[in-house]
Amino acid sequence: MNYNQIKAILENFIERVHLDEQNAKITVINHPSLEGFDWIKTGVSLDNYKDIVLTSETGLELGGMNKTSFSLIYPLKITDPMNASDKITIIGPEINEINTSHLHFGLFILLRVNHLSDEIYESLRTLSFISNGIEGFSIRTIPRRFWCKISEENIKKNFSFQFLAYAIMALYREKFGKDIAAIEIFMISESSKLITMFLNHTAAISEELKNRWKMKVDNWKKRIDCEYEWGCEICPYFTSCKNLQDILEERKNLEL
């Protein structure tokens, strides 16, 4: 899928939001500048904040087991570097406008990069360095969902979704440097309906990510010598191999 196709999907979703949810708050920041951003007193530095936010310290939870949530990270090799710029889109209320401590949340990150090897692709799609790079912020990994905790101390410092988007951009650039040509971040807060609508609109993107994972597993099988030629029904090691496949499937769910 190319950039124009993804851009069309996102624009179509925004149009639907305008039609179906006319009161929805939409904040768009074009060409956000990290230098011009008014940073709050929350630290942002690569691999410098690995402490987990405990339940007793939590001021706000985004997503989780009992909430509608998602995280999608789509790395894409850039073909038109002269037309590359960062962008932040936030649909829904800001943190200081929310009166609950646990809400529905979705995060989509489109990464336009100059080089895209398999190794870089895998590194770009992990969120662990984001979790370890923001003070008072930790991400919990659960299959097919997004779940993070923000400390009460951060909430008192006016931590916002806008700040989170800027922090994610800063950490990607700190980790990957000039490999990153442009970053577009898309957040949806509070509305389960809009998150479900977004997932429906981006189903083709999710399917492509799943197919890429399946291809990776198939290629792995080709590299592994199986004397039974993957005839699992006759293999005496089927149970052990099935356990390995279950682990790979669970990892796929965590990454998607």
C-alpha cells in the first residue's frame, strides 16, 4: 500500500467523522516543530525511564482489556522526500477535558522512512522504546490492543495527547535519526464508536500487516530443515513444534 492510498483512507475517515459525529473535536497540527514545542516538566529521553507506573501511581489509563483500543504502526519507504512532513491528528477531547480515569483509545503511527530493511521494519514497529523513553508513562503489551498508564504526577503537570505525540516523534528521531523522513500520528480518544469506525476504515492496512507476518513465518519454515517436509500429521515432534507455533502466533498478536 502506498502513501497516497493510506492518505485517502485517513481523509475518508475524517470526512465520515464530520458527517456522523459533528460534535467530535478534531485537532490537526501540520508541520509540528519539536523545537517550538512547549515541553512540560516530564522527561523524554531514549531508554531513560524504564520504571513501570504502578496502579497506586496511575492518574489515567488508555485502552486495556475492558476498553476499545488499538495500536497500528505502519513503516513505509518514502518515494517523494520533497513532499514529506510531520503531522498530528487528535480526534476527541484532550486529557484536561476528560473526567474519567480510564478511556477508550487508539493510536496509528505512519512512519515514512528513507531505508526499510526487514530488520529496521521490525525495530520501527515496537513500542517498548516509547514506553522506556517517557517519564511516568508505561505501555502494557496485550494482544491486538493498546494499553498504557500515565502517572498522576504527569496529569498534574498537564500531560496531554499533544505532548505524547510530540514525545513519540522525538523518540523515533532520537533512535532512528535520519532514517526517519516524516512521522504522522493519529490518535482517537474516548469514543469507542469512532475507534471501531477507524478500524473498519483501515482494515486493509491491518490485513497487509498480518500478511507480512504470515510471509515471515512461511519464510522461516523454508529455512528450517524439516525431515517430514512439514507433514505435521505424521511428525512425531508435532507437539513440540505446535508449542513453538503457538509462541509465534502469540508474538504476532502482540505486535499487531
